[in-house]
Amino acid sequence: MPSLVSRFHLLLFGVTLAIGGVALVHVPEGYAFPAHWQGSGADWLWPRDIALATAPLAELLLMGVFFLLGRALTKNHLAKTRHILDPALTLLLAVATGCQLGLLLMGIGSDFDMFRITAGGLSVVLLVLAVVIFEAERHSYAGLRMPWPIASDRAWTLVHRIAGIGSGLCAAILAYLAWADPGAGVLAIALVASLGGLPLLAALATLLTRGLR
């Protein structure tokens, strides 16, 4: 049976592991990554080993979830949703890889802030997604894909309006945080909250509008 986890996804995971390996060699064992800034000093620190293990473990979890999801879907349903789920997994893994690269650059003293670049890049993606979802018209192969159907055209439109506005708000918050630079920890939390919160918002919206006709 075809899998949602492709060779490219495994490549991203391998790159994340490689970056972590380079960081273990070049970043001292007792080093702690500054995760939040208070004035001119860091008041929240990540121990090196815990920080470097976070992205690979998150990617393993994501690939496991998407692999099981692909096995659970019927062949027909998988064919209809692959064009959405495949890039979604790619985006999630790419964000984790970007954060891992950010840790390496921080550890070696580089001024190139990949956390802010990743947050800024994701804000652009979410802004485009917000416009596409908000303006989407009902179609068998387009729009949000849920385990349950959206019964009416009115409910379908409302769900997509809610999801589009939510995506736009996440884009604005990420753009502000990327500009304000509160610290890698706050940016990482915002990235996770945006990527995890939007599907939950869409799912909740579909459940709340099931009675609309």
C-alpha cells in the first residue's frame, strides 16, 4: 500500500540528524541554548542534548502519525487527500529541520538566525494559505479534508472562512515574533502552536457546524 512518508521526507529527517551530529561535535557539551531574552540576558536556557534531540524526535513522531494515517485511509480516500497531506508533512518536517539548523548556528556563534527566518517564512506560507482557504469554493478534491463530511454548502463556507481567518492570524503573530525576536524558545512554541492549532481549529469548526443546512 502506498505510504504518505516518501523518500524526500526521510531525506529531511536524515538532514536533521546530520545537523544534530555536527552540532554535537562543534557545540561544547555543557552549552545551553538561550531560549528567551530578558533585556540583554537570557532567562531561559535549553541544555544542549535535550535541545538537539527535540527536532529528530518530533519528526519521527510526525512520520509515524502520517504513516499510520496513510494505512488507515482507503485507497480512494488516500488518492483524494495525498495532494494535501504530502505537502503538509513536508512543511512540518522542513520547519523542524530549520529549527535544528538554527540551534547549530546559535551554538557556533553565528549571527544568522534560522529561527526568525523559519518563523518569517512560515508566516508567508500561512498568509497565502489563509487567502486560498478563505476564498476556496466547494470541490471534491479541494478545500479542507476531514475524517467526516461537511454536510452543507453553508457549513463548508463557514468552516473555510474560520480556518482562513485563523491561518491569517497565525501568520500575523509569527511575522511579529520574527521581527521582535523574543528568543528561540518562544519562536519554537509559536511554530508548534500554529502548525498544530490550525488543524484543530478546522476540525472544531466542522464539528460545530454539522447542524447547519
